[in-house]
Amino acid sequence: MNEKVMQKRKWQATLFFILIIAVTYLSAFITNFNLMEGLTAFPQAIGWIFANLLITQESLEKLPTILEKLTETIFMSIAATTTAAVVSLFLGIMGSKTTSINGVLSVAARFIASVSRNIPVVAWALILLLSFGQNSVTGYLALFVGTVGFLTRAFIESIDEASHSSVEALTATGATYVHIVNKAVIPQSLPQIISWILFMIETNIRSATLVGILTGTGIGYTFDMYYKSMNYNAVALVTFSIVIAVIVIELLSNYIRKVIL
Amino acid sequence: MALLQVIELGKSYNTETRVLKGVNFDVKAGEFVSIIGPSGAGKSTLLRCINRMVSISEGSILFDNQEVSRLKKKDLRKLRTDIGMVFQHYNLVPRLTVIENVLHGRFGYKSTLQGVLGRFNEDEKARAFYLLHKLGIEEHAYKRCDQLSGGQQQRVGIARALIQDPKLVLCDEPIASLDPNSSKIIMDHLKSITSELGITCLVNLHQVEVAHQYSDRIIGLNEGEVVFDGPNHQLTDDKINRIYGTQTRELITV
């Protein structure tokens, strides 16, 4: 009996691999993608990158402007994340099964989270661009909306996981709802919540670049400007500074996580 | 005068299964009563009906001459303040300190604002330390609860129930997750709640021997019905078989 099951599993695995290969070929065929052509173009592309994307003395002169835009972007991401976190915490408490007040609010919270999460940040940026125009408020709002969706979902999970039993105990002591949320739910899920906020700040700095290109603000705009004026050396410098910033933020948040958990 | 009267209590979570059927019993003030029965007999549900952690489907519960099932928000809160509860998994807030967890028991007496700001007066704090001292875990007062052993955490749970100044303490399988040594310590403490402080105790238990040793009275529950109710010396092997069903009993003795 067991042997048969094992054999069947092996067959299933083989079949699965064949299927994947077939699908790959099919999609390559439909989209006219040629692997060999792609590979042969590779050395040339690398060559171009090394020839043009070099940080030169000349581009370094632009560093102060770039750094200024970069800090602006970082602070906008942080502001968007923290303000979104406040809204998400409220929605998360409403949406979580252990702490929800009533069904209507719970469904509403989950619905808001789902809608804002399932539309990508870039799409939000484009939609908001139409109504708010090309300014930093648009970028902020795009990040804000996307973050609310993601964080609400994450907070619901954290709250559900962390605090069911203590909520029961505090209810049994005659504590009020506000007591329970403040003294049991939040203290217990706080490390998780902070961890998610840090994660979202990192993600948002990355997305902010893309959103900036679309909405014409922050480091994204700088990138776009140099790119369109074919100043590739400056583009390289912008990219490099973004990478450094993201790595520094990531190291910082990893350190904070280690301390609080 | 009975402190607690359970009259024809019935509870069903859905239309098909009735967890409790026509349960009747009284508990006098100062009694130590154990409820025994197999898993799924409705012990936990019965306990949670008393402080309305689950709603009551049929019948009525009188606690201190109040009809529990009809209490509105504010009175329900008052009722829960009078009834302490101890849980199998302790149900503390693990990241908070022992003393904070003990003081959680006072929330029933606090307004929302007082509770949120954590305003506890000196008497309450002194009482919390006194209880920790009595339970032998005073030196752990400023430790986080997740650093304590199971037996110590359960003692924090007991302190949290006692600081409520309850008239009744409900214990839901208080020793089911503990080793024999810690179990004995916990049961001794629970017993002294009744004998020294005069607080009534209603304890769900799995172990018949423990119930026999500590209780004034035992109630046997099987499939949501009371099949035995009497002083512990009346609980003969024959009666135990009726509560658990013969097969279970054989399993234990093997």
C-alpha cells in the first residue's frame, strides 16, 4: 500500500516537471521569446552598463541634490508608513476575531484592507495622479493606501495569534473593552506590530522610487530626469545611493527587531 | 443560603448538539466543589455559563440572588468582578511582568480611563504583593511571565483571581498542564482559598483521585447531565464508572 503511494507521488512529481517545461516552451513560443537571442545580447548589455553607468567626478557634483531628494523620499516613506500604521491598527483591531466589536465593522475593515492591498501601489499612484495632480501628496497617498491594506492584514494576524487567551481572562475579570485592548492585546502584539511597520518602511522606500517616477516627486523624479536627459552617470549615482539607503535602513531595522523581540 | 443556584441549565452551540441538559445544583458559600467527568462532558461550558463567558440557552443561574442570564452590560461586569477565574493555560499576558498581570484583576473596579492610565492605588499594590508573597512567588514580581515555569504562572493566575476580592473562584482544569509536584502546590493553594479566605471554589478536574482528596463535594458530569452529586466519601468505584463509562476506567487501571 505504502509503496504504491510512494510510486504514485514520484509519478506525480515527474508529470509536474514535464508540465512546467511544456508551459515554459509554450509561453516562449507565444511571446516570441528566444532564449539564445537573449543570451547573446547579454555580453553587449553588460558592456553597455560598464561603459555608461559609471559614477564619474562630474556626476559626483550632483550628489548634494540627489541626497536632498533621497532624504525627502525616505522621510515621505516613513511618514506614509507611520500614519498608515495608526489607521491600520484601528482597522486591525476591528477586523480581528478576538477584538472585533461587531460583524459589520469587522467585514468593513477586512474589505477596506483587501481593496487597498490588491491594487498595486503603482496603480494607486496612477489613479491618484488623475485627481491630485503631480505633487508629493499624490506619492504620499499612494504609499499610504497600499500600506494600510498590507498592515491591516498583518495586524489582524498578529492580534489573532497573540492574544486570544488573555482576552478571555481579562473579560472574565470584568475589564472593559478598552482595558482589554490597551493592556492585553497591544502589549502582547506590539513587537510583531513594530516589526511589520519596519518591514513596511523598507518596502515603501523602494516603492517610493517607482511612485516618484510616476508622480514626479522625490528621488524617483531625479532618476527620471537624468534618465531622460541621458545623463547615465548621474543615473548610476542615484541608483547607488538608493541601494545604500535601503541597505542601511534594513540593517537598522534588523537591529531594532533584535532588541525588541 | 446558597451562593450559586443552577436550575435546569441547558446550553447548545448549534441546533443539533446539546452540550448541557437540565443541569441542577446548588453551591453554598465556603464550599470547595469539584466537577469531574470525561472530556467533552460539558465541564468547561458549565463553568463559563456561570460568569456568562458563553450565553445561557435554557434554564437559569442565580448568583448571589441575581439572575445571571438577564444581566445587562454594567451589571454583568459587576458579576464578573465578583467571580474570579483560573484557566488551564493560565491565560496571562506573557510579555508583561508578574505584578502587572496580577493587577489586571482590578480592572473590574476601574473606569476605562483609570484602567488605561494604569492608576492603581497603594492598597491595591500592597495587596498584590501580599498575595504574591502568600503564593510564594514574591521574588518574581518584576519578571516577565513568559520566564516563569507553568506552576509559577498558574500561581500568578490565582493571584489575579484573588485580587478581585471574589465571592466565587471558577477553576477550569487548573492542573491539567502541570506536573504532579506543581499540581499539588496549586491544589493546596486553591484549598487554602476556601479554608482561610472563605471564598467558594468550583473546580473542573480530570483526576478523580485529586477531586477525592481535596473536595467537600463532587459533581459528576457525563454528556451534559449531572450523574452524581454528593460529598466525596459517597463517590464509590461504581459511581465513578457511571461518570466515566466502564471502558475509560479500565484504561486508567491498566
